[in-house]
Amino acid sequence: LGGLIPLSRSNPNDPRRKELAALEKEKAIIDSKADSLVRRELWLGLAFMVVQTAGFMRLTFWELTWDVMEPICFYVTSMYFMAGYAFFLRTSKEPSFEGFYKSRFSTKQRQLIKAYNFDIQRYNELKAMFPSTVEEELQVSSAASFDYSEKMQIGALDH
């Protein structure tokens, strides 16, 4: 019966709300740290690509010729394609920068949750019991924006 009737609305002073607030603060710290770690990885990846491109340019125009560098560049590009394909096979996510970010973020998040001994099961239980007011506001605002856009479409048909 407790799962069917939202008890959270009847008692705003429930001590479990404070527990959820504390867990949300801890999770926000974990998410922030995971985000910064993944962004650091992405910046290092960009730095690697810049150095590699500069090295290939140096080899192509000063040390060697395009006839030597063309197959090298082809094989390096093929390896990047294979890495993207392997990423897709492993994660079932699009091999894009966004897909890579999401995959790395969830991995870092899981590692930090384990390192911080964060009780994710308890957090999910409390989150299900007490949907946050921010989420409720987003649902209300998205519903309002849907109604507004629907009215705009109806109004457009009348003219």
C-alpha cells in the first residue's frame, strides 16, 4: 500500500527527506568530480590529436614525403575507425564524442560511488519515494510548454 500511495506528500517533515537531501549533495559532488575527470580525459585526447597531427605534418613536409606518409595515415585512420567500432560493440552507444563522454562519465561515476562508499540503492529508494521538487517543476514546465506549443499549432491552423 505504501508503494501505491505517495506518503511523501502527507508528511513534509519526514526524516527520510533529510537523508535524501544529504545523499543528493553527496551525489552532486560525485557527479561533479566525474564530470571534471572525464573532461580532463577529453582535453588530453584533444592534445594527443593535435600532437599527432603536428607530428604527421612534420614527417610529411620535412622528414619524409607524402608517398611514405600516405599509407601510415591510412592505417592510423583505419585504427581509429576500428577503435570506434569496438567502442560501439562494447557499449552499444554511438561512437561519437557525446557517446564517449556519456560512457566515460558513467564509468567514472560508478568508480567514485564505490570509492566514496555511496549507498546508491538507498539513494534510488528515497528518490522513488520523494521525487525532487526540481524534477516536479521541470515536469510541470514541460507540460505547460507542451500545452502552449499545442495551442500555437491549433491557432496556426485557424488562420
